[in-house]
Amino acid sequence: MTINKLSRSRMTVTQVEDFLTKPPKGFSVEAVPSGYRVHSDSEKNLVLIDDFDSCRGRIVFHKSLGRKVKMHNLWEYTSMRKSLLSKKIYLLMSACEENFSVTNKKAADEARVLKQFVVSIDGSDPFIKWQMERGLDWTISSVAGESYRVDIDLTELLESWAAKHIHIITDKQIKVKPVWRDSSFTLKYYSDALFDFPHWFGFSKRKFNLRLT
């Protein structure tokens, strides 16, 4: 498998193996019996990566908030929003080989993982920040005073980047266009409202996409 990689100010895509071997500024990697523990500078970085298994063992990002972030009050939401708009956001994503025997809706879930990447986006970049602010404002104004869930999707951003800067050749020497798995993260806000009917019936789910250009 060969992969071409290019770093940009708005987004950086790094193979997990390279990330562990040469962690970026603000990160350090500790070898433990089960695998690796990754430490980061929480003042500058917002890590949203769940623990996962790799060929190097179990990878744990210390103090990571995970891919699904729960908030229970305005203070927690305000703090999270500030982090999203000022820090580098780190996520784990997988480039997969599409399984054409399943429907498109299930393709990413059924696809074989070819390579895992640590993807970072700069929340303080003016264009990324503008998109994030607009998406969050729309979500909050739509469900003010209620519980809600919002998915921030990076699929379009990754596909745009990959079309220009990456190619993957499988072990069968076949060049493939990757299907991206886990290319989003989720914010969940839980209101203390007694009768939160919109949330109960699934009407408080929102989603917005991020783009490079």
C-alpha cells in the first residue's frame, strides 16, 4: 500500500504509524505493555479520539473527550464552543475499500479498512471557524431550550483533499478510491426540560458539513 500525504494549514492528515513515531508539536507518546498512550497539550489541542486497536496494540489518547461529546449545561457548551473555534481538533478516521455487494448506505460500515489516519483541522482558521460558527449558531437557534444532537461531518472535506493528494494501492495492486469511515464527530446537549418531546421523537438532530474551500 502506498499513500501520498500533504499537510495544509487548515487540515493535516497523518498515518497512525507516523503519528506514533513522530508525534506533532504538543504531543508525546508513551509505550505501555498494551500498546501506546498519547499525551497532548490541552491548551492548544482538542482531541476527540476514542481508544482503538491497531497493529501496534491498543492506542489510548489520554484525556481525549471521545468522538461523541456530552454537555449538560450552558457553561459546558460555551467551553466546548470556545475550544472548537480556537484549537486544533484531532480525530481518527479510516480509509476503506468499498464493498460493492452492499448498498451505498452501508458501504462505509461494511468496507475493509485499508489505513487509519489522525486528521486535524485548525478551528482557528478563519474559513473553518466561520463554517463552525455558522453551523453551531444554526443548531442552537433551531433547538434552543431543548436537548439536541449535532453531527459535524468532514466527509466532503476529506474527499476533496483525497482527490488531489492521496492514492491508495491495495495488497492486490489495485488503486482504489477510499470510502471514509468515522468522518464526523458529535455534540450532544442534554436539557433538564421535563417534557422534551422534540428530542424524544428524534426531531432535534442536526448536521452540518465542513469544507476546505
